Amino acid sequence: MTNYKMYVGGEWIDAAAGETFETKNPYTGETWATLPRGRAADAERAVAAAKAAFNSPEWSKMKPSVRGQLLRRLGDLIAENVEHLAATEVADNGKLLAEMRGQVRYLPQYFYYFGGLADKIEGGVLPIDKADTFTFTRYEPLGVCVAITAWNSPLLLAVNKLAPGLAAGNTFVLKPSEFTSASALELAKLVEKAGFPAGVVNVVTGFGLEVGEPLVTHPDVEKIAFTGSEYGGQKIYESAAKNFKKVTLELGGKSPNIVFDDANLDNAVKGVVGGIMAATGQTCVAGSRLLVQESIHDEFVEKLLAFARTAKMGDPMLPTTQVGPVTTPAQYQKILDYIAIAKDEGAVCRLGGNPSTKPECGNGLFVEPTIFTGVNNQMRIAREEVFGPVLCVIPFKDEEDAIAIVNDTPYGLAAGVWTQDMRRSLVMSERLQAGMVWVNMYRAVSYMAPFGGFKRSGVGHENGQNAIYSYLQTKSVWISTALETPDPFVLG
């Protein structure tokens, strides 16, 4: 049993009220760690620590190049601790060790990239239309930022926010999901070891209403960066608007894979299965809607079913496992409820559709990889985010029909297009209402490319060079070079 403490103001502390809560391994069902149960008092002292750090000469006067060095040092420490961090993620969220290991190995690149940008935040001299005036712009950090992350990829989601925000000169309070808080505290240990000044990064643990809401509503917080449910994002957006806080919101999706009759079908099958079964479908970009052109519908579905049946479920720590458990009991029940809804709506369950009772699944929260056909785009299974290994198949006639079906959704996070026609790939990428479009591939992300959605899938973007500017504010500076001040009653 590991007993964690919160990291606030450079110190490892218990919750102010002394309360704790347990975290369970989704595969074994066993409690493996306890965490401090933070409340409003803990939010208050974390924000106070972040504000003091932001105003301290140690951080505010630090040269951007030195900030970059700290970020790169943190990246090096993550690279040195890949196995420990990956194993912590698996114990917390039940994802495959192979996936978590690969994900953690990639995280240092975020700190190297944004660390390299830290001293390249450049304002500009303006060719202003006023006589005897020198005018320029400068970019300045916002102040205290709150990062709230979901349970499906805890470290990746935290790094998406911390790397650009710290490079820009802000300070942070990180509040991870109550289901997957351990890895954030392990990251805090590396932040401390890297030499960041006390209070620049703080981590508080606990439940949303108890500690998350006090962080979001705190008057000294300038920005909230949130990854999570549409409902949670809506509440944060409403609260932030009352105090004009800046937000970045990465929310839900009902993303499609669209397979045309000229596609390489074997490659498309792999992309479709990977898009929905990888990570047990617990990703915001999960390709949970499959649109297949009518002329190849039956052939493609048979290929898809044959390949999906080969998926191996079991212990996420084993290299042979391909589908792990669902992370939380509530999510497990939600997936099963949506499967029942789909059956009631008349969708045809061609694969799975039940909890898994295989011996290799042990006591874990496993749902069989599930595929429905006979689906139309008005069914709830086609319109609402399930966040599990559940795929619905929808036929379409031609490009116009596919575009109409895909865009008829409140979401717009991602889309995949499978075709060998260059004209079609360009047309589809232009007309699909999605923040990310992949052609002949799926579920690729990079620190170099913007990540974000349209419509109810979110506000703003993470990653890419522009991400750093979402943590900055612009200031215009005017300097008169005139020898005499003009008539003050005449605006020049």
C-alpha cells in the first residue's frame, strides 16, 4: 500500500482535514494506494502557493532560457523513470503497459519542444501611423493556471497543459481525476527534483465538487485547462465566464471512420479496430462511428468482425494483452447500459455485447469488444459518447451522404477517411466538421500538431506552437519620442 501526500508550495502535505480516499487497480479490483482528500482549504493554499511563486523574483525574473532548461531537465527525468511511471499509470487506470510505456516515453518530447520555445516568445515593433511614436507588443504570462485532467491518460493530459503553460511563465495547480491521481504525484516528485521553484507546480487530489470547484471559482486563478466530460466542461465554462477567466476545454467526441469503396480494406480494418478497441475505447478521439460505403458494406463488415474477434483481453501488464479493463465501475456500467440501449433501439449486435467472464480477465471490469450493425444516425448509440469498446456501423451511398451523416452530430473532435483518391481526401478533409482529420490512418497525435475540436467537443487547442500563446496575454507599449507634448484637447 502506497500512502501519497499532496504537493503544495514545495512541500509534501496531508489534506487540511486529514481525510484520505482509496484508489483501486481496475484489473485486480484491489486497493493499492491512499490519497489525500482535498477540500476548499486545500484549494486555497494551493492557489496561494502558486500566486506567491508567480510573483516571486525566483520565477518571475527567471530568464526564459533558464525556464527552458528546467523543462528540458524535467523531460530528462521522465525519460529516466519511464518504467515506474508507466506501471503507476497501469495500476491506476488499467490501460495496457505497452501503451502506457510508449506514451510515457513520448512525454519528454513535449518538454523539449516547449522548453525550446520558452525563449522564442517574441513581440514586435509596429509601423504605427502616429508621428513621433515608438510602439511595440510584448507577451506576458497569465498568472495562476488550474489544470484538471481526466482518468484515461492522466500523465499525457497533464503534460499537454503544463509544458506550454510553464514555458510561457505561468504557475500551476494540477488537479488530477480522483480515479487516477497517483501518476500526477509521481510527476510532482520529478518536478521537485528538476529544481523548479517551490509553488510553481502544485498537485492537489480529491473529488470534483470538493476541491475542483473551489479551484475553478477561485478569484486568483486566471485560466482553467480542462480535459473531461462535456457536462464538466460546460460547468467550468459557465463558472469561468462569470469572472472572465480564460479556458481551454478538451471534451467529448463521437468520431467517425469513413471507409470508401476504393480504400485498402485490410488497412482500413486495422485502423477501424485500433480506433475503437485500443485503450478499450476510452479515448476522446475513439472512432466509435464507422461509415462504410454501401457497395462494400457486407464484405468490409465480415473482414472487420474476423479481425476484431482476434483481440486478446486480460492482464494489462502482459505484452500479449490487446484489450484491458474499463477504468472505473461507473464507466463500466455506463458502457453496459449503452449496449442495452442499442439493442432496444433495434441495432444488431454482431460481436460481443456482454461483460467478459473469461478466466484471463480475473476480477477486472471487462466489457467484450462490441460491434453493432443496422444502425442509423438517429439512434442514441450513434449520437452519444459511450467511451468504451463499442462500435456502430452505418452505411452510406456517396461522398455527399457521408458528409451529411458525419456532420449531423453535436460533436466535432476527429474523423478518419479511408480512400486512395487524392481529390476525395482533400474534399473530405475540408468539408468534415472536425478539428482533426486523418486520412488512411487514425489516432495519431503529436506535440507539434494542434489538438482540439469543433462544436461541443471543446474550446481552444493544445499542442503545436500556438498552444503557448493560449497561456499568454498581449500588451501594446506606446512611447512618445516627441520633444513637445501636443494639445491635450485634440486627439492626434
